[in-house]
Amino acid sequence: MQDLYDVSYHTRDEFYEGSAFIDTYTNNFIPHRKGYMIYTSGYTYDGDWSSGSWHGWGVLCFPDGRRYVGDFNMGQKEGQGNFEWPNGNVYEGEFQNSHINGQGTLTKTDGTILKGKWINDQLHGEGEIYLPDGRRYSGEFRNSKLHGPGRFKWPEGMVYEGNFNNDFINGHGIYTIPDGRKYEGSFCNSQKHGNGTFKWPSGDTYIGEFKNDKMSGDGVLKYANGTKFVGEFVNNKKLKGIFTDKDGKSKAEVWGSNGLIKSSKKSNNLAKLSEQLVKWSEIISTAKDTLSFISNNTSAICNIVSVVGAIIGGILSVI
């Protein structure tokens, strides 16, 4: 075992005070066990040493004001530790190879909290984020962005459960509102886009296409009183299609910005065709489950929905 000495020495690059042994080849002191080092580059280290390397528990201060307190392994931050930034942000958790790796929590001065699994300083995998305004997300992350299946809740009570892509709601999901409204279907860039189903507390239900967060395209609007409208919608409004009453009688309708423009009775064959369109729309709604496995590829979903929509549009054009 090498003899240890309590020493105080300085070189052109560093000043050291603590225990050390003498290197038999160079005849220099080598920090070992406990000691404090000041580097001319501005770094300081106070803690455990092993043969000249930070090893054990210690405190490392950076020239720019950052500070690490925790475990070291042969000169690397490794194990449990606490990292502080000059702006007040603090990370507590696991480190590996001098990077944030493993389970940990980052608390920012604005009140934001990120916790979960980290890989190379990024939240990656299962995690949670708490925002200062009360919003909360739990689910998958990729490079510190919401990515994959997750659940997002707003302080007003709205909840989204489904797929995320680079911080946007993308793919298949379910969005519920405290007053009872509910949407289930496709999203693109955090907007309802593609095929979906929207339900109101009154019992009314829309099944069909959405564009830019609104009912637009071919769809079916079923009313709680048993009537329904099958046709084309634009910006949440009926445009043209077939209205069927509770007795099964149908009529063609054309709508404008101020309401119904034209209405005319149609034959029973048209009513049967209307029923077929309803079934088509229900089949499209059911297809979302089959398409869920490609929900990460939102462009593919949107393309498939547009093709199916074109089929319904072709049937309506014959009418």
C-alpha cells in the first residue's frame, strides 16, 4: 500500500490541497482519498479521489456557474447526483458517463417539472411533465418531446388520450370535454383531421370527415330524435345531402350560410341509398381501429381517409 501524505501543492495548471501519494516514476504527488483542487481553467473539485481521478462523492463547480454534487466514477459523473444551473434549474437523479442517464427529475424555476427516464440529457421513454399553468402530460417521450402514446390533461378538465408526434397530437386519439362532448378519431398537427366521430351531450352524433378541426367532407349527422342527415359538410355546417325523418321518409337538401336553401322529396330508392351511405360511414368509423397500428404515420392515415372519402363523394355525385 502506498504511503499517503497531507499535501498542498500547485503547478501551472492547478492547485491541490489534501491527501496524496508519490508517483514512483514521476516523483509527483497524486491526489488520493480526500482533497480539493482548483484548476486554472476555472473548475473546482472538492471530494473523493482515486489515483488522481475524481472517484466517490464530490462537488464539481464549473466556470459558468453550473454545479454538480454527487457520485463520481474515475473522473466521470456516474451514479446519483444533483445538477444545478445558474438560472436555478435543478436536476436530481441518475448519471452515467457524465450525462443525465436513468431515472430523474428536472425542476425549472418557472415551475415546470419533467420526470422519468433520461438518455444522454434528454427525457426519452416513459415520463411526465407538469406545467405551471396546471397542464399535465404522462406518456412517452423522445428527445424531450411528447412522442408516442400518452395522456394530456388541461386544468379546465379537457383530456386527450392517444398518439403524439414531436409535441403535436398526431394519429388516433380520444378528446373529451367536461360538458360531455367527445371526439374519437384522427388528428393532424393537434387538430381533428381525417375520419372521426363527434358526440354531443344531447345525444347527437357526427360520423365522417374532419379538416382543420372542423366537420368538413362527407359524413353522417345522427340526431337524438331519430332523424339523420347524410351528405357533405363544410366548416361544421351542412352543405348538401339527404335528410331522413323518423318514419324513413327522405328528401334532398341544399344548405347555405343562412340555413336551408332547397328541399325536395325523393323516392324510396334514394332512402335505401341513404341507408347504404350510413353503413359506409359506420364502416369507415370502425376502420379506425384497424388503422391504429399505423397511427404514428399520420400521412398514411390521412391518405387512406381521403381515398375512402372519395368513394362516398362519388356515390353522392350520382345522386
